[in-house]
Amino acid sequence: MIEQGGRIRYVHRINADGRISFVNDDWIAFATANGYRTSRAYQLGRALIDCIGDEETRHVYARLIERTCASSRAIRFVFRCDSPHSRRWMRMRMRHLRGSDEIEFASELLHEEPRATVALLRPPQASSTSERVLSMCSWCKSVLAERAWVEIEQAIIKLGLFSGNGMPRISHGICPGCKNRLLAGEGTS
Amino acid sequence: MKILVVDDNRLLATILADHLIARGHQAVAAFDGHLAEIFCDREDYDLVVMDMILPEVDGIDVLERLRKKRHKCHALVITGFPELREKETERLARLDVSAVLEKPFSFADVDAVVERFSA
């Protein structure tokens, strides 16, 4: 069992192809307790990105995976993982495992509060309908947060991207730093 | 060529339009889909460079409206979502989208598409 500081840690890992290569017993137990009929045999080999419901969240996770691969630092952020009966705040730690191509996702429950049961947490939708727009630089993948362009993991914290209900829509553009570099490179500044 | 660049990232729309002007084209920038439609209703453009995701009304929806109004301009769609490009392949073909560029792109990529239309 992977447990730290008295909290259970729900762990899954993906390989270099983005497919689930490991899930711990607590992860399976958590999924089962939340009404998902699943098993280790079913999960192993699945593409992680296919398990994420909406385009925006998939996109943010893809960028986070790129960042994790490129860095030796772990990325941490708080996210919401509600059930029909409760609001839950969880903390995620993503890290590239040394000596392997795997990325580990370890989450733990920070806080939970009950609520009146809702039948369906989020209706199925083709794409996000949020009014909020998240500006991402296509060149360096930084995100505009409170008038400053920051790394995506900082933006997740500053903007509480995974802490509220629904992801904002993502608009891809260019940040001022990349604009200057692009113009200098193209010789048209 | 007369070119309309549509992107809600003002910086990107502006530098791309400026680049096209520097290459000898007439280019203007619009920062949302509604404005793009108004521009196209007032002027004929040879090419519209359209961001796929825009606030309020998406780029592909704008192109759909333009085609319904019989606007025959070439369309170059730009997107930061490679996944969406695959998902919308059929619709892009139906709207006679001539080319799709994924962000980040270089100005040379845009020039190559524009030159193809100019020929």
C-alpha cells in the first residue's frame, strides 16, 4: 500500500506511449467505491487520454505530461473529484520516474464534504461550454494568468483550473516573449 | 491577395497580418468571429485565415455562415488542437477549407499556403 502522512494515495502510471502501465490497489478500490466496475486487467494498456472526458482537460493533461517528461521536478496541483454524494478536493503529484519512461500520478484526498445527491454530475457534451477562456501560448505552452504568462502548472494553481466545475475553453495564441523571438527569427521585426 | 486574419489572440492576429502586409498582401486582422463575418460581408477577401476556436462563435461556425452567404474565399484554418482537426475533418472538407495549419507554425508555413493560392 502506498500511504504517506496518514493519507491513502491513489496511484497510476503511464508508459511512454501514454498507456496505463500500473494502478495500485487503492486506485482500483477508489474507482470501485465510486461506482465504476473496473479491474486492473481492464485498465492496464488503456490510453490515459481516452479516459478524460473533455477536450480542454485532455489538452491540459497532455501539456502537463510533456512538462513532466521534460523536467525532473514533480508537478503538484489541487483538483476536484466529486461524487454524486460529496464534494472532494484532492491533490495530485505527477512525476517522471527515474530510470524509466513512466510517469506516475499519485493523488490523495485533502477534504470531503457531503452534499445532496445529484443524479448526474456532468451532462455529456462534445466540448466545453464554459464562458471562461484560457489563453495558452502555442509556442511555449505558457498560460495567461492574472495578466502574467506563467507555466501551466502555476496557472492550474493560480486559476484553480481543476478546483472548480468545468474547464475553461482554451484559446491558443502567442505570448509577448514568443512574439519577439518569432519576429527576430523571421527577420521581420 | 486580400487576406483577413481571424484570431482572438490579438498579438498573433496582428503580427501575422503585419507579416502578410510586409510580403505585399493587403491584410487586416479581426479578433472575433462576429467581426470576421462583418468584415467579409463588407469586403471580398481572397483568403480568410481562421482560428478554429474563438470566443462566442467558433471559427468553423463562422466559415459555415460565410459559405451559406456564398462567400467563396479560400480558407486556411489554424488550430492549437490537433485532435479537433481530426474530429472535424469531414466538416472542414464540406466547407472547402483549403489548408489547416497547427499552431505553433512558422510564417514560412503560412507563406507556402498563401503562395499556393496566389498561383
